[in-house]
Amino acid sequence: MGWFSSSPKPMDDPSKPPMRSSRKQCWESRDAFFTCLDRIEVVNALDPSQTGAIKSQCSKEESRFEQDCATSWIKYFKEKRVVDYKREKFMKEMEEKNAQKIELPGLVRR
């Protein structure tokens, strides 16, 4: 969606929940974009220092992702990618130190 686009993106209408097919298309586009980011070893797509690499290597996937997903979802998915990466890195470090995972009763894990 460009700056002067006359029509909003289909998923940007907050008065209507996204349809299942729209969500599926968004997730597929997100997965394709993230696969490209993995290929060029970029974790944080919001990091301004990575913009050049992303534009030169993943512009097609990023454009599709931005076209198929609501603006709020795009930001959320990019931020979640960084959080998930840090959590995985932390968990691997703890496993290497032979740390034991403790489940706390009453907590719901998402």
C-alpha cells in the first residue's frame, strides 16, 4: 500500500474481523518473508541498519507481506519474531548449562 493509495488494505478495517482466508494469506506471506530473512540472517526486520539488506534481498516477500496483512499485524509479527528469537537463544543457553525447566502451577503458557 502506497502513501497515496485510495483504497485501504482489506485487513485494516477495524470494524470487521478478518476472514479465515485473509488470515491464512497473511500468515503464508509472513512465513515467506521470514524465510527470506532467515536466509539473509536478519532477525530484527525493524532494525534500520538492516533495511538495505532486506530491500535488496527480500523486497518481493516484504511487499507481499505488507499487502496481505493489516498494518498492526505486520508490526506485531516483526516484534514477535525478535522476542521468539531471544527466548529460543535463552532456552538454548540454559540447556547448555544443564538448567532444569520448572513448570509453575496455575500459569498458562502461550
